[in-house]
Amino acid sequence: MPAKVKFQHRHTPAPAPQQNTNRIGKQHRAFGEPVAFLKETPAFDKIPFDPPENFIMQFSDVAPAVNKAVDKAKRLVFHCVGDTGGINGTEAQEAVAKAMEGQIGDPGVNGSPAFFYHLGDVVYFNGVSTDYPNQFYEPYQYYPAEIFAIPGNHDGDTRTRKNDPVDKEPSLHGFQVNFCDDGRHPASGYKQTMDQPYVYWTLDSSLATIVGLYSNIDGSLDAEDGGPQEQWLTDQLKAASEKCLIVAVHHAPYSLDSTHGGYPRILESLDNAIAASRRIPDLVLSGHVHNYQRFSRNIDGREIPYIIAGAGGYAHNLKAMHRLQLDENHQQIQVPFQTTHRDLRLLKFNQSDSGFLKITVTADSLVVDYISVPFEGVADSNPFDSITVSLKR
């Protein structure tokens, strides 16, 4: 039986500030507050194509030989990172890709990584199909395993930005063509498109279930609370077996960076689904913020890692990385750090290097390693950060 969830918390977005009512512009969060104020008019674009009857993809159907090797090894290993699109230049993105490639011998064999799961913002700025060759297929042309993805805000946003050509494609068109194709088709000289069932979907394997969400333009699953994607998430958590359960969503529910912060509607939807399903994920993964942060959240007596891995290449130098909040004396956060949420602590962060996750799942444990890839030099041979989560219920 799934773990009984005593956790009854419902996140309430922070109230609008009462002081300085004539203020115009975004207000800074209090130091240590990991969730941003809710936008008055958040952008939301309707998904332009209909959902399928089945949202679940079996890894054994996509890569049967690799899946067989994973089952033989009794170990599933995969890579994960977001925010890779190299519109600023692909040097950082390619360095991360090369470091991931270096960890793969024969995909799935003897615990070698079996695939790459992308956390969104595949191409910038508008996710148009013509940007995929330069920002996706060429940087990963040597990556020897399958690549799955959920979309980020830039994959769905059609608004025009400075120096950006007018986007004449509907929202998510490039993502749909390349990741939700109606079959596997050649997309470059080395890669095929992926035929994922939808933009939010579940990847299932013998050792892990990954529930991937689409958090739209400004960080919400649905236009209204309790909409179809939140209900789908609840159903997926209810249906999940006792094996490792991972939830992936582009916009982070928590972040202590000074630019974005966590997204209150994502946090609320996740909490609603956890409480309604009475099932707690073993790991929550996000991107969007261009750095690495690992939080630990206490839910029903369990410490659940909420991890941001959004330094996959778009941030191409130190100045482009998102920085964490400073205290009133302009001093850096020191870990472990207790946030303003009594159930949440920040345990590790990296705001200086690009990097990626290497995730290992067995029947008994989940190991998450963060590999840093400095802008100058080579990838570290040892993980910058590592955590082990017991899967014994």
C-alpha cells in the first residue's frame, strides 16, 4: 500500500504587500523565502493539440535492448538537466553534453546511463522548429542514448523578444514536432524524433516511474486551479506502484535565487496531488533557474529532495548564472539553511558552474549525483553533490 500521507499543508500564495501601495514593479521576497509572489496576470497558452488516450510510455517499447540491459544490471541510470538551449553560443552546452557522453559506455550495460531526461527550455527563445538543428541536434549528435523531455516556458512561449525573429508557429509546435511526433523519423544525420505521447506524460520502467509535467509560460499546470493536468497528476500518483517515483516539472516549486523564486501555483498543485493521492514522490526535479539547488522537505516524517538543475548550457558564463539571495548585510547564504518554510531547508547549491545530474535507481535506493562542469577547465571526476534516498517503505 502507498505510504499514508498525514501531511495536510495547502500552500497559500503570499499576500500582496500592504506597504507602499503606489509601488510599481516586482517586489523582492523576504530573505529566505523560497516562493515568489503570485503574478497578477500570469501568461498561459492553451496546448494547441488534443491529449491522447494514453499518456504513458514504456521505456521497454522505446529502447528494448537498453531496457533489457537495465533489467539485467538491476540498475537504472540516467542523466537529467534543463535550460540547455545554446542561443548565446553552444560552448557550455557542448561541454555538458561531452561530460555526459563520457559517462556512457554501452547504454544501460553494467549501470551505464540509459537515457537523458531534459527538464525543459530545449531551445530559446520561442521553441521554434528551425532552432532545433543548432541548439539541440548538433550539440547532442554524439550522445549515444535516447533523449526524452518535458517543455519549458521558452518551448511554449510565442512572444517576441529583442533580436528574436517573429514567431509564426503556434505554441509548442517545435516541441511537438521533435518530441511528440506521430512516429520516429530522421531529424538529423544522427538522431530521430521522439514519439512521446504528450507534453505532460509518464515514462515507466521496471525500476522507476517519471511523471513529467508542463508548467506552461508562467508556472502553472492549468489555467484554473484543479484543472485537467492537476487531476491527471493526482491520478498518476495514485496509480504509481511502490517502485521509485520521480516528478519532473520545469518551473521550480522552491528556489532561493534572487531572480525568479519558486512558483506558488506549481507548489500548490503538487501539494494538492500529494494530499489527494496519499502518495509522496521520492524526488522532485526542476529547471528554469540557471543554477543548482538541493532542498530537503519534510513530508510526513520523510525527507524529500527537491532539486533544481537548470545550468545545462543556456547560462554560458558566470554572469549569466542566477544568483541566490543575499542577507541584509549582503552576505551569501550558508548551508544548511533553514528557509522561512519550517519544513524546508537548502542543503547545497552551485551558482558558479554549469552541470548535470546523474541519477541511479535500484530496487532499494535512489542516488542523485550533481556533476559540475566549470566554464573554464574540465568536468569534475567526483560529484559536486551526492544524496542517497532509501526506497524501502
